[in-house]
Amino acid sequence: MTDVVGIGARMAAARAKKQASQVKAAAMLEISDKSYKNYEAEKRELPLAVAVGFCEAFEVELEWLVYGTQANACLLYTSPSPRDR
């Protein structure tokens, strides 16, 4: 699951991979169908609690859902410290 833009698109991709409808996804998250559809369409901001529940239900990392990257995939480069010499 790469090259997918936006949280809503990543939600749709994860849901499709599990072959779940939007209605089923909403039921899994214990939210209304309308709320789920609005989150996936990016018409409403996805609450953290729902995002965490989505990640657990669809077996994806929260970092991927939010940023589109896998955990530990983004490495921070720092210049050498004087202590490293």
C-alpha cells in the first residue's frame, strides 16, 4: 500500500484490501455509516480514537494512515557530533 494520497484514500485502500464495505468498516469501528463515509471522503477530520481503532481493525500502522509512510521508514539524518570523533 504505497503511492496513495490522503488519509481517506489510505483508509479506502486498507478497507479494500480486507474486502470490507464502508458500512462494514463503520460497524467495526462502532460509528455511523455517514461518519465513516465523511472521514474516508476527507469531508470531516478523523478523530484520533477512530484512527487508532481503524488501524487495529484493518491491521495498518497509525504512521502509515496519517503520513503515508511505514513505521521506521523515515530516517533522520544528523551531522556528526564532535563527540563522535
